[in-house]
Amino acid sequence: MFRKSCFGHFLLLPELRFSAQIVHQLLLRQCETKKDNEIWILLKSKGLRFSKEEFALITGLSFGPITKCDKKSLRIRDTYFKGENKVRNDELEKVFLSLGEEKKKKKNKKNKKKRI
């Protein structure tokens, strides 16, 4: 079945390596469908249909429903930038560096506890 698909020529390659970037780009273009036995990907205004088996063979991933994202979540903005809608580069850098320092402090505390 796979050999006869548009990806069949990949079986002739000496070594096929997994490319997370390609899979990620395909999944970003995934379309919702009512059929639970196939996946549709929109690429250059054309729909590509894959069966569960083809999708698993090509990507190495399991097949499942599209998960819903909470696009209204502003947790990062609210937690680190006090709800501000606009953040300057220096503020972003300050928060980023402070998180690295917090991580180091926690690691040092764990190491001290292990020594005792």
C-alpha cells in the first residue's frame, strides 16, 4: 500500500532519517475533518489526505484527534509582565535572565540538601 502511494519512492533511499522540522511544518497545516480515520494537510492550497497507516509510516507518530488550544490564555503575560500588552526588549531580557538565575538557585539548594 505504502509503496504505491506518492511516498513509495522513499523506500528506495538507502537511509531515511526522521525530520522533526518537516513533520512539525506538516502538522501546522493540519485541517480539521469529520472523518476519524484520516488526516488532511493543506499545502499550497491543495489538500493532502493521509490514512492513519500512511501518517504513522511517514511521521513515526501515533494518530489521534486534534487537541484544542486555549488561545485566550495570557498566563505568561500576566505572570511575568504584570498584564502589560506591550513589552520592551530590555524587559523581556530581564525576565528571561532572572528565570535562569532562579533555576540555578533551586539547583544549588537541591545539591546542598543532598550533601547534608
